[in-house]
Amino acid sequence: MQSDRSDSSGPITKRVNSLPSDSDTRGKHRIQAELKRLEQEARLLEEELELLDKMENATAVCKEMLSNVDTRPDPLLPV
């Protein structure tokens, strides 16, 4: 007959418990390094967004350039 109770000391539990403690510190360091990288990337993106907020609209610049080009005759076209 089979027993209905579960054995908590199965092969998976033994494998997890037998991991060396060094892997815990390396994993922790790896996670901290990834977190630091993500924080730096977020900070750079925030700075870029601030610069974009301060920039003049591209349409205004294009309109200004078109008005300057339209008022000057093309030197290569005959008059």
C-alpha cells in the first residue's frame, strides 16, 4: 500500500539545501549590480527627458528655417 503523506526530504529539497553559501553572496552581488545598472539607466533617461522638455518644438524650428529659405533666391536658378 502507498502512503498519502508527502515526504519533505525528497531529492529536490536535499539539492536546494546542499547549495554552498558562496552562491548566495554571488547571486546577491549580481542582483545588486543589475539594480545599480537599472537605476543609472533610469537616471540617464530622466535627464534626457528634462532636456527634451527644455528644447524648442521641432515644428517651430522647421517653420523658421522654411521662412529663411523662401525669402532667399536660389543662386543656381536663373532669374
